[in-house]
Amino acid sequence: MAAVQRLCIAGAGGRMGRMLIEAALADPALSIGAALEIGGSPLLGQPAAPGVAIGADIPAALQVCDVLIDFTRPEATLAYLAACRRAHRNIIIGTTGFTPEQKHEIEAAAADIAVVFAPSMSMGVNVMMKLVEMAARTLGADADIEVHEAHHKMKVDAPSGTALKLGEIAARARGQTLEEAGVYARHGLTGERKPGSIGFSVTRAGDIVGDHTVLFGGVGERIEITHRSGSRANFAQGAMRAAKFLVGKNKGLYDMQDVLGLK
């Protein structure tokens, strides 16, 4: 019988944290070892799962866990990452909005611990990424590519991490980098579209969980690949898959394409 992965849920009192706990409790291969919130939170001491209260002591929480799951903010994520590295515990990062320097910190940590780092834990989004790669490689430079994403009005980063990843995948499949191909603003007399460019547009409104569309525009036809999230439950389910994927892994940097066997 496979070993049960003991999870530490960061941001346990938030909506995403509660969904992660609910998903873990429903999976017999997983258990909740600890739940964390920031110091001073009014939720400290409140029950997160049977026999587990929300705490703020990260080193103590990691002593009773195998892997930490974090969907919070970049600054908090890096603090959890450093603690996991010191304690030799694996980590799953679903947080977005990292700077290039912060991403380098995550990559460096993977020399010592196993890290699943993905802009979206959604299994559907990761299948979409594979489809975008196939379309971009097949259509090549003949297709104009546009990436549109929509999220709730409280989201603080734009474009979303998932949208940027979709753009990176499309650019790489055509032998480009997103740095040279990405266009993030259009206003006024912009001139004709630059060949090979990848455009981004963003919506922030209401309580939209997350919609992403990649449009490939050609002569006389277009392809649109779309994923829509109706709730955050799909992200939680993907994180559970990632937790089980990490069983027996001691170090290395992985993403959801690895977890789902899409590479």
C-alpha cells in the first residue's frame, strides 16, 4: 500500500486553502498534517481539519508534514520555500505574479528539494497548454496569435501567470521567446501588426474565476482554444495530483505537465 502524503496547507483560512483541505480529506492517499496562516490572523487556533488547528509556526508545521501546498502571494511563498528548504520538505507552488529574480529562487531551491511550480494547477488548463503547443508548431508564423484572459476584480497581477505561460509555450513552439514576441498594450495609432508578435488582453471584472483563450488567426480561418474555470475546485484537484506525484521524490523542479505525463 502506498504511503500517505501528509500535507501542510498554507493560507488555510482562505477560500483556496479551504478547498485544498476539502480535496485532501476526500483522498485516502492524503492527509492533513498542518494548516498555516500569517501571524496575528484571527483564524489562528481555529480548526482546519479533524485534529488540526490553524497555526503560524512554519518549522513546527513542517515537522509533521511531507509537502507544503501554497497558493498565497509571492512574498509569503518565498518564506515558505526557504523554510521547506531548511527542513528538507517538498513544496507545491500555485502562486503567480513572481518576478524573474523570484523565479530564480524557486529554481535554486529545486537543487535541494522537490518543487512542483506551475502557473495553473488545473488539469484542463495543462491539457490546453499541450494543444496550444501543437497548434503553434503546426501553424507556424502564418498564424497571428492573441491571448486573452479574464479574472475577478481582486486579482493583482496582469496578465495572469497562466496567460503568460500560454504565450511562452506558443512562442517557444515557433522558435521565439516571449520577450521578443509579446505585445501587452495597444492604444492610438499602433500601426500594422508586427509579424510574429503575440498579443495579450486582460479583463478584470466581478467574480470570474479564470477564463483563458488563445486565438490563432489565419487567412480565411481561425482557431480558438479556450478553458473556463467555474470554480477553484479544479486547482485543488490538480494540487492533489501533484502531491501524489511527489511521493518518493527528493529534489528537482517539476510542473503540471510532468505531473500529468504530458511531456
